[in-house]
Amino acid sequence: MNASLSYADRLKADVETLLRCSGCFGSSLSITDQFTLCCDSCGVTYPIDKEAEICSLLISYRNTDTKENIRSFWGDLYKQLYADIDGSITSNQLSDQLSDLEDMFVKRQHLAAVEMPLADLAGKKVLDIGAGSGAHSCLFRKYGADIVAVDLTPERVLSTAKKLSLVADGQGIVYQADAEHLPFRESSFDIVYSNGVLHHSENTEKCLDEVYRVLRPGGQAIIMLYARHSAVFWLNIFLRGLLSLRFFYQKEAHWVGYLTEGKPKFRGKRNPVTRIFSRGKVATLFSRFDEVSMRRSSFQLDNFAIPKLTQVRCWVYESLGINPHPGGILVYGRPYMCETPFELRLGKLIGWCWNIKARKPISDTGSAEENDEVAP
Ligand SMILES: [Zn+2]
């Protein structure tokens, strides 16, 4: 696609070739004279904000209280971590921060640097599910990917749209959408990337069905999910679950959710859902895929449930001359104390993250399962 396309032209191209209705799943959409997206089959309309360059493809009757809480929590966390930085970021600053981010990803052996084929992204159609504040999508766009980002949280959709508009090359567009009902047609993407997002859905299985459906045959899923048998879970979250008694009266996804991702300081909502996966469960989730690889990562000496341990770890490392990495600013809102080589080695055994790479079978040319739900 031509890199000089305006937002309206890009959206029009997506309406013709990529998007589908989140309600009836039909692909006959059009943009009205009032610049609203309309489904010609079921009549549902979707708002477009031309100024902010975002379009919401959510549909009200698929909303749930849990999804509302997810939006609220991640919106709060966005305001706490990124809103100040995002407000004034310039194209040059973003460019410098993306270079720092990539350097940090390489040092941390991150999904975006190890599994994601950055040098081979030019011209590839890439979907980033749960784009967050947009940093990963911008990095892929910098490498020439034709990037489509989605997020459930409006603050993060806005942030991603703004950052994508500041990257000089490649294509990029973001939609507000639900990973359980992606608003895209079958076999649309070369790569679907999602870093630490799909375990925050109560129905990760449905999300993976959607990943499979929208991948072209031979396309790759590059996904990070949390690992059950990890130091973070057994030596921290599980113990806190027992001590708080939540273990005894809440569903696992809910008490693990409550105890992960921190506590936002604004509306004070806690994270509603975090699921964790054993190796066997990941294998089941990806059983339809070929060439499935699973790599463990992410262990730090402050993973234990001991108060102030994170501050102690940082203090000790800084005393030894190890400084936080500036690449953390774009993704954590502050410089980040990366893992030492010792921690990286342990991360391969007891790390918190499954870095998963899997290929949709080339032989699957059109048998992708349709959504089994019928629009009301
Ligand atoms: Zn429709």
C-alpha cells in the first residue's frame, strides 16, 4: 500500500478488503456521508473519529460487566503510566525512544525481538492485538509492517493512533475492538502478534480461535501468555492469594487478576482477569497450529512476595553500576531495570512468560471456522 494514504483513504481500503461487522459478521460495510461506518446487512453503525483517526468496532450487545471492568482498569493504568508522556511526545522523541525500546527488547530477550522477525516485516500485514500505548505497533511500523492495531480500551486506542501518526514510514491504523470477536475477515494477516493480552480475557480460547481465523494459511501467531509453573506465580501470587483468602472464595482468573498488574491510583479498580497456563494447556490452545514453539522468559530476583524487594533489587544493581534502561519509558512509563544474565538464565526455566510462535497450516485454505455465535 502507498505510504502517503490519508486516514480516510486507508479506512476506505480497509472497509473494502479487511473489515467485517462485529454484529452479523458480514463484510458488506460502507462509510456514510456523515463519516460513520455502517453495516449494509444488519444496519449497525460504528463511530469514526476522523480527527483522532480512530474507529470503534465494538458492539453494545457483546459488552459484559467484566469487559467494562477490563476497560476501566486498563484505562486507569494508562493514565497513571503514560498519559503525561504521551501528551507532548514529538516524532523525534518517539524515534529515539523506539530505538531505546528495541535495544531493551534485545537485551531482555523479549517476544518482540526474538520471536518477531523485525528485519523481515517490510510489506507484511501485521495485526497487534492489545496494542496498549502503541509502542510495539510503532516499532513494527518502523520496520515497514502494514500494521493494524486493536485494543479494547479507548485511552489506549487513542494513544496508539497518536503514536502511529508520528512514525515516518510504513502504514498503520488502529481500531477499538474486542479480541473475542475480531472485526476482520478470514485469512487477512501474515502475522498476528499479541504480547501479554489474551490471558486478560475470560475466554482466551475464543481469542485464539479468532487469531487462527484471521491469519492467512502459513501465517504466524506470535503470542505471549503467562506461565502457571513460574516463580512469579508460586512464590508470589499464589502465596498472596492464600494470605488474602481470595484463593478460597474467588475464581482463579479473578484472584490472580486482582493480584497482578498493580493498583491504579485513579478510580482504584483492580485488574479483573488474569489467566495462567501450563505447558500442556498452551499445547492444547495451539493444537490446530503447526510448528509451535514455546520459550520461557521473565524472571527477576524481586519475583518473591517480600515487601520492598523491587526497590532493594534496583538499589543493589545501581550500587553495582547497573542502571535502568531508557527503553522502559515507552512500555512502562519509566526506565526499566533489565534482567541480569543470571536472571535471564533462570527465566528460561521458571520465567513468568510463555513466548509462543506458531504457524497456521498452509493446507488450511478456507476451512477456518466461522464464529458460532449468532447476532441477536
Ligand atoms: Zn452487520
